[in-house]
Amino acid sequence: MHKIQFFAAVLFLLFLPSLALADRVNEALAAFDSGQYTKAYSLFLVEGELGNPTAQLYLGSIYEEGLGADPDLQEAAKWYLKAAQQGLVQAQFNMGVYYGSGQGVMQNDKEAARWYRIAADKGYTQAQYNLAGLYAEGRGLEKNEKEAIRWYRMAAEKGYFRAQYNLGVFYANGQGVPRDIEEAVRWYRLAAAQQDGAAQYNLAVLYATGQVVTKDEVKAARWYRQSAENGIVPAQFALASAYYKGEGVMRSPVDAYAWWGVAALNGDVAALGNMEELDKELQKDRIEAGRQMVKEIYLRLNP
């Protein structure tokens, strides 16, 4: 019995350091979550230097965002790399982002692709999406549209709206797959349901032109509005045109003026020209109402 008790005591003593480390990490996480960034930084630094990958990941974030320490992207990259080398998938993805953008490290598409691939193979959705983009553009690895589609599909099937939209584009254009507008529409709808403005705009165009789906000006206007509300400038212009012509909506030159005004503020020169023409057509009080709407919509979309 004495031997068993002695052995248990030795084990307990051996576990004391790891328990202390876990307590310190938990304390650091609690401090970070409550906004006590300086305290969190101090605790994470001790743990990071001892090799804790979670602490190293948080140190990278702290240096990246300047929370509890001065912003330093090189230091952020150093700590992300340490965590990534220990297999932390978030850090591996972050290294892909850093190498792809040249943040904190020398820009290197091959290294970006390598880290994205490591994270993507572990099922990290955004890494799959970014890896697909590199294959599509031929950056850091040989251009391969079939591989791009394969990785986009993996991310899309997990509900990532950007991958769903891009997969729709590939099917619509016949890139790497036989052209299939119906399949494109299916992916656009999935992305549009998640408020992807570009997918909403593409659906609006399909309904407006009657491609594959039955031509439906009401549905086209509805999708143009949703896309316009999500900041897509061509949709803002198209919605204005629908209001001016009364296509799918009740004709309203004032609403047309408002949405052309928003598009113009977002850099659409043609929209500005249409506004100038409406200035000649509308009465002064209608112009003032339109200008007020421009201001209200623009501020709502750009808080």
C-alpha cells in the first residue's frame, strides 16, 4: 500500500507543472475575452515561450491587432508560425494568408499554397476556398481549373457562400466543367440565400433576361434590390432603371433618382448622367425628395 501511495504522489507531482500551465492559459483566455489585453499578453507570453500552441496563436493575434502590445506583423508571423508548426490549423491558415499577402513575411505564393493545403487537408473551409483561388489563378502552383472546382466544391458543400458563388460562376462560364446554367443557378441561389450580393445580382440578371429560368421582372427587381442593399453597384444602377421604367416594380422616378444617386456616389458615372437627365424632368420638390432618399440610403448602407 505504501508503494502505491508513493507512486500516486509522484504522479501528482509530475502533473503539477502541466496543471499550472493549463490554469495560466485559462486565466489568459479569460483575461483576453474580458478585454484585459495587457494581462492576457503577459500570461500568453510566458506560455508561448514554453511552447503552448494556443498561447502562440493568441500572441500572433495580439501582435496583429495591437491588443495589449504594439502592432507588429513580423512578431505576429513569428508566433503564428510556431503554432502552425505544432499543427494548429487556425495558425496554418493564418500563415497562408500572411505569405499570400506579404504581411509580416516576404510575399510567397508557393508558401501560401503549402500552408493552405495543410489546413485544407484538415477540412478548414476558408483554406479550401483560398487554395481553390490559387489553383484558379495559377498562383503558387500550376493553374488547374478542375482542382479549383474540387476545392471550391468542398467549401461550398459545407455552406461557404463565397465558394458557392464561385462554383456558380464556373458552371455558368463552363470553366473546368461543361457549361451548365441550371447548376450555376442552384449554387447562386444557395449563396444568395446567405446574402451574397454578387450571387443575388447574377440571379437578377438571369430573371431579367429569361436565361434558363422563366423571365420574371418582379423576381429580377427583388433580387436587384437585395443585391443593391448589399452594396453591389451594378445592382443599384439596375434597380434604379427598373424603377424608372416600371419593370417589376411600380414606376417611380424619385426612387430611380435615389438609387442612381447611390450608384453615382459609389463611382458609377452613367448613374450620375441619368440623375442629371432626371433633374430636367422632375419637379423641384421631387428632386429634393430624391436627394433626401439618396442620403438616407447611402448612410444606411455605409454606417
